[in-house]
Amino acid sequence: MEELRAIAMSRRSVLKKGALTALFLSQAAVLEQLAVKPARAATTATTFSDIQFDIGQFINPAQIVNDGAGNVQVQFGPVFSLFLPIKLTRTPTRADQATLANALNQIEASYPASPSGLFIASVSYGLPYFRRLSQSLVNAHMPHLSSNTSRFVLEEAFPMPTDVVGGLVGGPNAPIPGVTKDRFNVNVVIENNDLLLHFRSDSMTNLAAIPLWLQGSNNLNGKGVPSPNFNGLFSYQTQRIQFVQPGLPRKMANQFGFEFAPRMNPDSPMAMGFTDQMVDSAGPAQIVTFVGNSTAKLSDANPGDYFDNGSIAHFSHNIEDLYQFYATDNQDSRHPDGESYQERIQYMFRSNQTGTPHGLPAEGNADQFTNGGGPAHVNNVFQGTDSAMRGARDSAGTFGPGNQSLDATFTGLGRIGHEAALQIVSRAADGTPLHIRNDGPGLDAMDVPAFQLFPGQGTFAPGSQQFKLQFMMFVPTADLFARMRIAMAAQDLQKTFNVDPDDNGLERFITATRRQNFLTPPRRHRAFPLLELT
């Protein structure tokens, strides 16, 4: 806390440039105070992978947790992430490439390669960067889709079926027209950043020092280190903080006085009450690269190519409507039944899980609301690519003894679970996930509009602090992410089987306000890729 205060007070000249706001530092101080310093065993790892985000060897191995829904294997990385989007003011030069490479190396030399130190988790580049370069050079080295060699692995993000466009969910020509979000009806923006820096650490103090150093503080890890001179190249955009630790979202909700705080699970690392760090729900690092592995290969890249161990990173900023997600009976006249644990687990996972008494992965406590109403740690079972369709169709009615099949659901109504819908396209032929998620909670005011707490109740002014999902996912192609996100929205299933929109996954609870796709090159080319070939 004292170090953060010192940073804030001694760098006023930097703050005046808009480089890092006092709000950012104050939130960093709160997070540093509320988080529990993880007890981590020392590792012997010394060599970084060529896959930038592959830092598993530097953190604790997976562990088994069980809070009532059975054993779940999880692995928690560094508690905090700092995302720093950057726009370039000009086309970088080879000298700029050397400056960036030296700056990245200096950061790593100043902090231990450990969660208590700091990791440069990824340095990624958007299409605006690649458009600054010779297109013949880019085209010669950018991998293509295996399924369609006329398309590149990097394509720009676009509004997804349940994003808000022109004030309507899915836009004016949506398959299900005229829908708006209850509170956060914010149009999605496709960002145009050139560069995205992603840092991870158990220490917010360490993370807070990085943007300041990049912009002239001349101080890293409490020592005098000359800041890099980018000669006006970087235009820093709004930074975003992510925090992932069991219980930390509930602590933040208590700290900020949210009405729904008592209904959040005190053990969950995610704001929506369920663990999202299950080991078997993410692929091995190599499968999400352009060269892939023996299980899956979705591009024409080969080992030794310039971008071989690169990946696509989808980066988005999402407002979570937790007022709706944790609503109690008759609290909201638009959804008078409220959202019990049994409802929330169906939205998150599925309603037709075989091997269970009634189709639910867990049925929760007698009190379905207090402290989440049930377990946070729940296994994410893969039941095949048609599980979501069969749950939406619900041809067998109510799931129960003697009727325990994918064609029945807990309620006897068509239901669509978030994870089940995602799994329509997110797995390889052998069931291995084709993605690595780096998503987690955030809490800030970015893009938050004025909204009404509940119908007939008080109105919040624009710019209030709200829970966010700071989302980053690594996939082998931008096309795969688009297909996954479209499947997850499940608008086709909802319309075909007349599923109540209130029973379709998490779509009504999340508003994506910003999206962008990036290419994360191999570590050996992380500083302005391709420039050395110009």
C-alpha cells in the first residue's frame, strides 16, 4: 500500500499526461489490500517458452478442490493482470523495434520470473499494425486457414449475435428482433489498437509500476532504471485490470457496497460464482498455436515458419449485469421468479448432465441465494457437440429417474447452457479444447451508462463502478473464435426450438462493449514482428 502511494505521489508529472489515472492507482491499492498473498512453491523453471503466454512451468501445479460438487482440478495463475492497449502515432522503425525489445528485456531483468515478480504474458498486434507494413511482406508470412487458404488466421472481430448494435441486440436485422439489454444496452465498438501489452503478477505494486516506467518514471521495482525513449510512438489507451483469486470478487463487492454482495459465493474466483480455471476446460498451449499439435491443426503454418508458435488473441471488455444474475424473487418485475442457484448453474453449464439425479451438475443448498446458494467449484463436463441442441429441443421432457438422457432437462423445458453451447465447436475431434481462456473479473467505470437498479427504483449516473469480465482467449484462428462465439449465443437454437430467452445461457447477463482480435507472435518475434525484414 505504501509503495503504491509513493508511486502515485512521486509521479505526478506522469499522471498529468493522462498516462495512469489516480483512479487506477486507488483501485490497485484496494486490490492489493484485499487479495491474499498466495502460498506458492518455488519452481526451478528458468527458460521461457517460445509460446509467449505458456507460463505454466513458473506457477504452482494443478490442485484438487472440492466444496461440495466433487473433486475439481484447477490451476490458478498470477492473481492480477494488467492489459495496456496502445495505438501507434506512426509506422515504427527498426530502431523502434530495438527499443521495444530492450524495454521488454529490461522489465524481465528487473523482476523475478515468478508470480511474486512479474510476467510479460503476451505482446500482441492488431490489424492496424500489420496494415502499416508492406502487404506483400505480411501476406508472405501470415498463416492461412487450413480449411480456406484464401483467408488469413488474423481477421478483425465483428459484432456477435447478442452484442448491441444500433441500440438493439443483434442489430435491426437480428433473427430475434427488437431485443434490448435490461441495464447495460451499450453498442459494441470494434477497437483499432496497434498493440496490446499483457502483464501478470501477484503484486499490483509491480504491475502499477510498468505503465509509469514506459512513460518516463525511470523506476522499476524500486530501483532507478532509465525509461525507454519511444520518440512519441505510443499513444496509451485506457488500461484494464483483471483479478482472479478465490473469494476476491466477493470481497470487492463488499468493499464497493453492491446490493447483491451477500448472494455472491465467497469461494469463487469469478464474479458469476463458478470457477473458470478447470484444467480440463483449456487446451495445451501448443494446440492453440498456428502449427497446432497431433490433435488439431487449423492453419497452414509449419514449424520454423515466422509465426509458427503464434496464436490469435481475442480481447474484449464486458459489463456483467449481476443485479439481474443474482436477483431474488419479485425483485425485478421483468423476471419475477428470481435466479436461484439451480437456475444459475443451468445458465452456466447445462440442464441435461447425464450421471446426475435431475440433470444439474450440482443442486445447491436449501438456501439457494445466500453465499451463492451452492458450490463454486463444478466440473465442466463435455457431452458431445450435440448436447446443447438436444437440451434446447428437450424432446424427452423432464430429466429424472428413468429418464436421464441428453434429450431431457431439469425443468422439462428447452434450456441452453453457456458451456454446452460453446462446446458445439470448441473441441477437437478427440474432445480436447481448442482454446485457452485468460478471462477474469474486473471492476471499473469504463463504458457504463446510466441505468435503473430495478424498475421503479433509483437511477445510477453514467460512469459508475461495475463488475466487468475482462476477457482474453487464445485460439489458433480468428475464424474459430467467431464460430465459438456465434455458437455460444445460440440464437439459432433459441429460435428453432422456441427456447425462452430467459433460459438461454448467459447472453442476457453480459454486454460486450469492446472487441478486437490480435496476433500474438512467438516470443522470439514479440517486438514489432516483421520489421527486421523490411
